[in-house]
Amino acid sequence: MARKVVLAVLVCVLVGGIVVFSFPQRYLPERLRSYVIVKGEFSGEPVEIAIPGPKAKSVRVSLRIRGVAGVCRVSDKNPQGDILGVFAMRAGTWTSSLPAGHRLVVEASEHGGSYQFEAGSQWGLFGSSMRLVIVGSCVGGLAGLGVERSRKVVDLGRRIGVRRICFAGVVAVVSALVLYSMVHEFGHYIVGIMLGGEVKEVVWTVFSGEDPHVSFSSMPEGAGPWMSAAGPILPTLVAVAMIAIWLVFSKRMRWFLGVCLVIPALVFLFANVGCVFELFDSGTHMNRLSSHLGLRGFVRVVFELLPLFVSLVMFGLVGCRIRGMSNMCQRSTPSRLKLRASS
């Protein structure tokens, strides 16, 4: 009885975690919004954007300017109203760290444009990256509970062996912490350069001390949305190619090569769950491109979730192949036992 109660509590906690951390951030209380996004238009009058966060703490901020014909003047103003720094920028992205409580003042010298201001770490409790990790952990926990109660899965794990499972776990961790962010940022990087952008800074992994990102000192008008969408699109294409290679050659491939192909691909595809979080007017990745293309309603939702739909198809193909390989192993094991008995 106690075991069933504990199991029910764990299931409720894991399901609750998935629901809570999948909830759109704009509906959360302000004090819980660790990753703040502010968007708007400016024309003529200066726009002042407050930098949120606790006092005496530096906050990573990113300012994106779109649709301007000339140069914008951006000022850093402290709470006392003193201007501490001024710089000029065209359409593009500027990233830096500023103290909480300061204000950014954006002025357009010619025609107006639009801006998107982001503040805080994506690795905060309700930041987009942390949400993905927590939801993934909860899904993994539910899967683990199901595995524990499934004799077939346990038997499969025993046949695979501890050494292979540990190797797959290491590959998954490296893929999640290093490989995905590198491929994701390379998507932004290469498409931005191809469309005429000038790269200012690239942070490839979280081990650099900052959130992975690509900052552009300038970006041609209309190129930004395509550069933004390339982030999730490139890892998806790489994952599809890796799984296709594995599906074709899996029967003649050494097990560790198969793991090195399939595990990173599945990690890349799982990251597309983030498309669900970005559906609610996030202004990034597929959402930004759909807005640029003027998509609305059901068509917009389908377009923004395309990487996730591709992920589901590829997960299904991998699952079918693994199930087929498992059934072959089960059929071959009794025949081997019969041969040994007859000998």
C-alpha cells in the first residue's frame, strides 16, 4: 500500500512539473519571470526600457532593433537620471550586462522601427532553457517509472548491458550540454553571415560563463527572422541526417557508432519541445519567422511546430527500428539455447 501511495505522489509531482513549467511565462507573477521579454514600436519619441532584477546585480540584456532606416541612439541611464554611456546602432542586436534598476533609452534618428528587449538568464527557474531541462527531467522520470514496471524493458536493459547504457548516458549528457548549443548557434551564425550580417560575438556553450548566443553588429533588414529560425532548424536537419544514416546502416554498424549517431540526434530532436514554449509570442526562432511572414491562426501554429512534428516522426522511426531489433534478439536467443541443448 505504501509503495502505491509513494508512486502516486511521484506521478502527481512529475505531471505537475510538466504542467507548471509548460505554462506561458506571460501568465506568471512578475516576481517569477526570471527571463523578461519586452517588445514594442518606436517612432519619434524616445523609448525607455527598465532593466528588471534585484538591486546591485548585473543582468544580461539583449536589445534587437528592426525596421530602422538610419542609426539609433541608445543611452544607459541610472536610477538618478544620469546618462552613463551612449552608443549608436543600426538594425541588429546588441548584448551586454547592465545593473538592475538602470534604464535603456532608445531614440530613432530617422524613421521609426521596432525593438525587442530581453533581460535575465535563460537558465533561471522559469527561463526557456531551464524550462526545457525541467520538463525533460519530468518526462524522463515518468518514463523511468514506466520502465521499472515493465518486465520487457527491464529484460531489454539487461541484454544491452550496463557498459553500453553508461556509454549512451555519457553521450547524451555531452550532446545536451555541448553539441546541441554548438549546432544551434552555428545555425544562427552561418545563416546570418550568408544573409549579409556582421558577427560581433559568439558564445558556443554554457561553459563559456554566458548563455550561448550569437550577437550581430549589423543585420540587413528582413534577414533577422531567417537567422533566428535557423537555430532550431539546423539541429533538426542534422538529426534527421544522422538517423537516416543509422536506419540504412544499423545492421552492419558497430554498436558504439550507432549510439554516437542516434543519441545526439534524439537529444537534438527533443530540444524542439521548446517550440511549444515559444508559441506564445516569444519573438524568437520559429515564432519570429512566422510573424515576419504574416502567418496567423492555425497555419501559424502548424508552421511554428514543424520542427516538433519532424521530431515525433523521427522518434517513431527510431522506436520501430529498436523494437524490431529487440524482437530479432528475442527470437535468436531461444534458438541458440536449443543448439546448446542438442549438442
